[in-house]
Amino acid sequence: MAKKNALIIFIRNPELSKVKTRIAATHGKELALQIYQSLLDITLACTQSLKVDKYLYYSESIIQDKWDDSVYFKRVQLGDDLGERMKNALAEILEEYDHALIIGSDCPYLTPSIITNAFAELEKKSVVIGPAFDGGYYLLGMSQLLPDLFENMPWSTDQLTTETLKKLEKKHLLYSILPELHDVDEYFDWVNYINQTSLPCEP
């Protein structure tokens, strides 16, 4: 019998010159790494108390870090591009669970209540998506694997959410849209976040 809900968290191994490259290009790779470490801390604070099974997928290899092994099942992303890695992770988890959500570590505005609501929406809809203001998305959830959503997609462009919704509508699948949130891709995104909130993750 399948377990109910699982949360997949995609992170990059926090290594100099390999994270937040747009910030690194304008403000230096050391600051980019520092900001990314902060984003990881925010994502950890946001997810660690959620009452679901949590799977942490590293981009390169599993490392010893702040993410508690007793709270997070740790695995490595597999695939040649982001779409393939996401598809493989969801395929793996949906073999064991009724519903799965996948998030990254770029959205400091994500809250536990948004994640909890996303799981609730999957009780009624086939897919749930959390759109980002830049045209991508910060969350994607489903109850069965939909490979089309990860193949020939405009990754890292402002058309990703639009094209995802087009594919869902073409398949006549019911979907739910969560609140639109900001990602942190550029330095000013981080400055705006710091100026707007003093809490790492509000309930």
C-alpha cells in the first residue's frame, strides 16, 4: 500500500563557482555562495517540521551538512538536464507514495502552509503548480508521473509555467495554481527579500 505524501527538495551542492552564477557574475562567487547557503538555511527551516516524508536530492553527491539524516532521506539527482532529473526523482518517489511535491531552494518566500495546502490540492486535482514571478515555478506536485511535463521544456526561461499549463490543458487534466512568489536569481532579488522580511520562514 502506498504511503501518502512525500516532499522532494532539489538542492545544489554548495560549492564555490557552482551556485547562483548570475549573482556571482555581478557580485562575486564568494557572495553568491554565501547567499546560496542562506537560501539553503531558509529552505531547511521551512521544511524540517512538515509532517510528511522528506527526500533531499543533491546535485552532485551526498555530503555531511545541516540537513538531519533522521529527518531527510538523502539521494542524488540523476539525469542529463533539470527536466530529466526532476522526472527521475518523481518517478522514484511516486512508486511508493500517493502524492509528491518537488521544490527547489531558490524561493525564500515559500512557507509550510503553502506546502501543506499544495498536498491538500492534490486530493482534488491531478497537478499543483506554484508559479514564480519570473515565469518559472517554485513547486510542482502530482499524483502520477506525467513525463511530458519534463521533456522539451523551456527550462530557465519565462515561458516554463505557461508551457506547462498548455500541456496540462491539452491533456484535459485538472490543476491547481498556488500563490505567485519571487525566486532569488539576481542580487536585487536577495536584497528585496532581506528588506521585506526579518523571519527566515513564517508559518
